[in-house]
Amino acid sequence: MRLRLTLEYDGTGFRGWAVQPGLRTVEGTLQEAFERVFPSWSELAVAGRTDTGVHALANVASVDIEGGPPAYRAREALNAELPDDVAVTEADAADPGFHARHDAKARSYRYRVYRRAARSSFESTRSWWYPHALNEERLAESADLLLGKHDFRAFTPTETQHKVFVRTVESAIWHRRSDALELELTANSFLRHMVRTLVGTMLERSPEELAALLEGRERSAAGTTAPPWGLYLVSVRY
């Protein structure tokens, strides 16, 4: 049976999603839980391969399992074996051909910029503390420029496995929420570090400069890559 899992995790204690020898990762932690719950499992895939320190509110995974609890009990069985910083929020039987990564039509991310003058001990692993002056109207203009199809080559590392850099952004909005500014971004897919580099560039550069970067400039022309702990994978659409 193929399972579709919705995953929530605090990325602070993980070296990203993907298994790495000797390091604590979300994938590795999930695999350990599978070993204890199911007699056999295979074909684990995930919609978003998050980096070190990045959080997820609703990442999606697919996995083939044999034996063990039925689908309606898989969530509770897995959560009993998982540590406190990762949880399965939904578990359902899926069509045999469902693939969490390849079938995804869009992903939504949120980046949280903390604006209070004094740093916060509670926000230190949840947002990027940025107490410097910002023009929120200009940030909104920059977000509007992201809509549609663009070449995002300037917003991913130069050393990359990507061969196509064009992505289509459906929505891009800055929200003011109490002491934080949050960029919410939905696109058909994302390049590595794309959201974080967009955020760093928008905070440092004018909308006019950002517009030029969306024409496929080199990475060196863009701004800072924002730190990972402010980034959240919010949802995946199929």
C-alpha cells in the first residue's frame, strides 16, 4: 500500500531533509520510525527537500509499506515513534501511482523577518531578526514583480544541478503580522535557496534592481541569502 503523509517539523535540530551519514536528518528520523512500525517499506519521496534549519508546516511524503497498522492508524503509530520535533499530521492511503514530489503542482513558502528593536530569545530559531530600516511599500512593489514567469538564475547558488532556471510564481505578498514581516510565496517549483535569496535581495535592493535580476543575471549580482531558520514550507498543492 502507498501512504501519503503530511509532515510538520521544527528544522532547528536537523541537517535538512536528506539522509547524510552520521548526521540527524528528517528523512533519516522518519526512516527509523518506519523500521519500527512497518515490516517492510520502500520508495520514500518528499515534496520539499528542505535545507538545514528550515521548518515545515505541511510537507508531503509518499511511501510504500507492507504489513503493520492500517492507513487510518498509521499517523498515531508513527507519532509514537517519532521525536517531539517532527510529527505526522495526516496519513492516508494513496493511489499506487501517487508521487509526493513529481505530482506536486505548486508549493507555498513563508519567510519570517522579525522587526522588533530588541532581539527575541523565542524567535532566534524561528525568524531572521532584522531591526534595520525598511520601506514596506517598496517591499510590496518588489513582491509584485515576482509574479509570472521569470529566470531566477540569480537566486540560486552558481554550483547547482539545476539546468532550467525559469519558474512561474502564482502569488507573492508581504504581510505585517505584529512584530514580523512575512513573505508568502507560491510557485510551480523552487530552485535551491531561491526564497531565501529573494528575501535577502528584496531587503537590500530596490524594486528596479530586482527587476533587472529577474532577467537571468548571475548569482553574484543578487543580494544576501537570508538565514534558513526564517523559512517555512507551508503547503503543497496537487
